[in-house]
Amino acid sequence: MPVDPAYVDYLVQPGGSLSGRVRVPGDKSISHRAVMLGALAEGETRVSGFLEGADALATLAAFRRLGVTVEGPDHGRLRIRGVGLHGLTAADGPLDMGNSGTSMRLLTGLLCGQDFDTTLTGDDSLRRRPMARVTEPLAAMGAHIETAPGGTAPLAIRGGQPLRGIRYEMPVASAQVKSALLLAGLYADGETWVHEPAPTRDHTERMLAGFGMPVERAGAWSGVRGGGTLQGGAIDIPADISSAAFLLVGACIAEGSDLVLEHVGLNPTRTGVVEILELMGADIEIRHRREIGGEPVGDVHVRARPLHGVTIPERLVPLAIDEFPAVFVAAACARGRTVLTGARELRVKESDRIAVMAQGLQALGIQAEPREDGMVIEGGRPAGGTIDSHGDHRIAMAFAMAGLQSDGPITIRDCRNVDTSFPGFAELARSAGLELQTRTAEDAHE
Ligand code: S3P
């Protein structure tokens, strides 16, 4: 039988603790935006700390095919020769966004303002995810986008359509939708305003301002005016708090841990995981707070301390939206019950993270009850067992951390997509003390 060499399992031995100082790779959300705005700017943009993971590389490859010259990545450095807002050229075929929802949704906004056609596609997971949340408001701006039945990718975007600014109230709190509309707004006649029902990550707004394009904010509204220009410059990307979150949880739950996560992006729209863990009793200290390129950064020092279950405040959900796989593992190792509500969005991430996490926790003997919009978890001590990550990077990394507190070895299947957001995860986690081995399909067939 042919084997897929890209198929990777994790084997985690129980016990151990996490210590030392580590720097996780660059922020995925900021890396995407750095490439996009750098490409659309006048002049050169120099980026450091770029995430060389498959998702951000998919964005980079797309812009190269749209006629943008980029040197790198070389140890996280890029030199992007901006072509200006109107300098992109047609790609010679469909652009494949792989597993990356951010690439697809933000590029849809940006590409419907061009004078050429583009088709965007992606892997099986991405082609199942909802895209009508961007294509419908973009259509209200005058865009012409054909989707597959059910509003999914592939998306065929017709160029040469004049766009007009709108005022749009998002039904879900989504930074990707907000960003797609603001990017389209750069090409629209008049002003484009987006209202968010709860605060979501504001990297697009901050970076546009850094490129000389002011984004007005009025309460929960953000607005841009079309017809301006962006000015390239230097961008230093901090470490991704969403990647740091796995080690943060690991160090909270594994007795004897004492870990410093260096240079972590601490944008207040991203730090929900720190707040949730603190509510659960975690010992987390932020040191050397500083601001770099318009984004707050700091070193996160965490020491193990027993956690207790909590009812997670719904206001924290969008501020920790990517961190729930890790938070669920923390809850599984805490004393008492943790209740999450108001998190239906987890069902449309790279996998259905409510269903897949509940199944995985149950496979480890933890009582986890999935709810339509969240989960109820009775904390305890995970047993060993086998988990299917369903090709979801964050599910794989979250369950790797469960090994620190489990009674037996944990095998996690299908971890190749960890490379989308955290290349080098296995090595870095090992260097901090996790007993993790990788096994490819080839190893298994030897
Ligand atoms: C992202 C926004 C979030 C998040 C995703 C990255 C971004 O998605 O889950 O990983 O970079 O804008 P939604 O906007 O769909 O909530």
C-alpha cells in the first residue's frame, strides 16, 4: 500500500515538566497581513519574525503569483517590493490557499477590488468552511464572486467591478470578515464601515495605520476610506500567542514547570487565554512589557500551580478563539467543572473543535459533554489513549500537552498540519521537556 510520507503521528510519554526560555514562531495573523499590506504598499517592506509555516507561506506564494517580488523567507526575514494598490497582475491559474482560512477570506476582500479575475481554492478542510460570511457583504459592495453550492470555496472572483463603501454589521465576531471588508474598502468609492458584535483581533487596523492609512474607530465600528495609498516600511513580528498557548497550558498543568515564553505578542484582542488561565488559578507573570511596531509584546513567565474549573465569561470567547483546544486540556486537568458557552464559532474552524476535542477528551477517559455552542468538562486526570486530530494543527498540539498529566502514553494521529502554524513544534516542545516522538507513515511501515 502506498504510504503518505507527510503523515505524522505524535507519541507522547506521560509525565515531565516544561522549563527554560523558549521563543515560539512568529504570529500567523500578523505574518499574513505583513505580506498583504507590504505587497500593496509603495516601496519596500522589510519583515522580520515572519512565520515560515504553511499558512503564511500560502499567502506569500499567492502574492508572488500575483506579480509581487519577494526575497526570502530567510530566518523569518522578507523583503517585499510593493507594487502599490493597483499594481497586482493576474495569476496564471487558481490560487491554492491550502488549509488557511485567513488567506482565503482576506484575499477575497482584496481581490474583488482588482481589474482581473482570480479563483481561490484550498484543501478539503478549507473547502468545507463557510465563505458566504465574506462573499455576501462583499457582494453588497458591488463585488462579483461565485462560490460552490453552500457558499464554500472554490471562489471565482470577477475583476473590474466597481466597489462602493457600505456600513455592515457583522452577525458573528470575526476578524477575518472585518479585515476582508476593510481591505475591499481600500478599493471602494467612499467609506466602508464594519461593526463587530464583540471585539476581535485588530491587527489589520493597526498595520494599516502603520502603513499610513488611518482606520477610524467609533465604538464597535471601524472604517476606511478608499482611494489612498500605503507606504511600505519595517515590520517586526512578535511570537504568536496562539502557539505560546500550548506551552503555557503545559507549564500550568505539569508540576515543577517554570517556563519563560519570550517576545510574545500581547495585543489585548488576543490575550483571552491568559485571562482564562488566571481565572483558573494559574501563576502567570508578564515581564518586560514593550511596544514593537504598534503591537504590545512581553515575556510570559509561567509556573505550575493546580488549576480549578471555571465558567468562562463569554466576553473572553473572541479574545481566545484559537486557544480553546489548549484551554480544554487545561480544564481536563483542573479540579472541578469548566463550562464554556457562546463559542459556536469553534464548530467552523480547521475542524469542528467542539466535536473533535470532546471525542479526544473522552478517549482519554475525561468526562466532556459537547454542547451546540461550547462544552462542559469535568476535570480529572487523563488516561493514556489514541487521539485523531482530524488534521487540525491546534487539536494535535493541545493533546500533546495532555501527556504531561496523563497516566499512560498518548498517540495523536495525523499531525502533519502542525506545520501550518508551528513549524518545529516537536523539537521546541522536546527542548522544554515534553517527551514527544514523531512517527511518519514510513516509520510505521518499516
Ligand atoms: C484570524 C481570525 C480568527 C482566527 C484565525 C485567524 C485572523 O478567525 O480564528 O485563526 O487572522 O484574522 P475568525 O475571524 O473567523 O474568527
